[in-house]
Amino acid sequence: MNPQSNRFRIHTNGKMRSYVTASGRGGLFYDWIALTRFSEVSPETCGPMLYVRERNKWAVATQGDSLEDLDVKCEVGIAPDLHVEIRKITLKNHDEIAREIELTTYMEIALNHPLGDAGHPAFSKLFVQTSSTAGIPTLLARRRPRGRNENWPWMAQTLITPGLERSWETNRATFLGRGRTPLEPLAMEQPGTLSCQTGNVLDPVMAWRCSVTLGPEESQTVWLITAAAADEQAVMEIIKDCHKPNRPKSLLDQAIIAETANLAKLKLTPETAARYETLAAKMLFGRKFRQVPESLAGSQILHRFPLSWEELRVVAAAGWSSAGTQDLVAALPFWRSLGL
């Protein structure tokens, strides 16, 4: 669904980081905080999810899997100078007749350390509060501090749809329904506007819906903007900036230029960077061990460095001068630039 690539990508500006799978899903992080719920075990069920509906038919929008004669493309970038993820969502009608397409987006809110959210998700969710703003339609989320030493960022999201009406949902139970997953949400069986519910929901999400009319061979673009900042005023300033004419396109262009400049600085070709990102995906989503692997049992590696075996991502079995080991060493500056 990402025309820039059909592989795993990592976008970052040094503080905000976005994991994007080949289908366009993944996770969004702000410094060490997971803004959205993300699972290394099942990244394809993590948001943002995109759904399209036409009359009584609907589909999860992924690469090569949408409604008949409807193309859905998503370009993703992190602005270099603003802590905001930009998603350009383009729908194109390849049919010979006009069509009314309902587009729905969905992501689950974490606003917590990834391990804290994964270890106690039900408890973690209790302290997240959502709200909406008048004027510029925006969903806000914040984690209520439990002590004076806690300081959590604010998260905001808006769907920029020039001339189109929008509705939203922040209650996961209402959107998904009982016993369902993001791959089969109840909301997609119920066309029309979402509930526009906010407040102290038990399980917070951010979901948007709009209807797009497409003529024959016509395409339209909407922009899904997700931002984070230290407080409500700062995050709303980012949202307001993104609503300026042509601003989302400008920010996405800047993100692409910044990524190209980073590769030039590290003296990497796009092909080499792609290979290193693919390896990063294997580190993040590959096989997980519940005990010390046999290959590391008794190894001096575990005693030479102040790391537990759970923290070891890559172990080079070949010698230092081997091509494979040197390739791993060459990848380290690139991985560090991505926040890994």
C-alpha cells in the first residue's frame, strides 16, 4: 500500500519514529514512548488500519487487496522539523462509472513505554483520556499522570479531507465489537457516521471515517496527520500548521529529501539501505527465544557485555574480518540514525 516500497520501512526525524510494514501498518513512537499500540509478534494487526466500503462490500486496504477496480495508495513520512507523521492516502477509481467510497482509518492508542503497555495493557488503558476540538476537527489523547514525577506527551490526530464531512470514534469496544480484531471490526458492518464519542473510554483508539465520490478514472487524496508534543497547546500548533494550504504535501516532500540526505551523509545507496532495513525487520519481528538459545549457551558474549541475552538482537558467528560481520558493522550507523 506504500508506493514508495513494498517492504518494511522505518521513518524518523530523530525523535519521532514510524515503523511501516509492506501493507502500510506498523507503529508510531515519540522518543521512548509508544504512541500507538504495536506488537512485534503480529505487526499486521497494528494500526493505522485502512478500510474501504462500497454499499454492502468492504475490505481492509492492503497492497493488492482492496475493492474491485479501486486502487488505494499510502505514502508515509516523518517531517524533519516537526514531530508529525504524514500519511497521504490516495484512492483511484478504475471503473467506468462513478462510485461512492467510504474510507475508514483506525489505530489503537498506547501513550506508554512499549514494555509497560505490552505487560499490563488493561491497566495501561485506564489512564488515557481522549477529547475532540471544535473548529479544526482533531482527536486528542493524553495519559493522566499518577504522580508528580510523571510527564507524558499529548497526541493529536486529524484527517484532512477538503470539502468532505468526517466522523470519528475513540472507543475500541464500539469500533471492534465483542471478541473481534482489527481485521474484522463491527464498525465496517455498520455504514454511515461513527459515534463521535470521546472522554474516559476504557480502551482508547483513534478512528476516522469520510465518504469520497470518485468519477471514472478519478482519484482523490486525503491526509492522515498524527502529531505529538509536550502539551496540548504545542500539539495543536502542529495540527493547525498542517491544515495550511498545501502544507501536508510540503512536509511529505521535506521528509523524502531528509531521508535522501541521510543516505548521502552515511554514503549508502538506496539498495544498501533497503537491505539494512530488511535486516532490521528481521531483528524486530523475527524469532523470539524464551530461554538462552543453544548457540549462546555458555558463550562468553553474555559475560563480556552488560546485556542480558534477551537484549541481544544480532550475533555474528563468523570472524571479525568476514564479509558478513563487516556488513553488520557497516549497518550500525544507519540503524542508529533510525533510532534502533
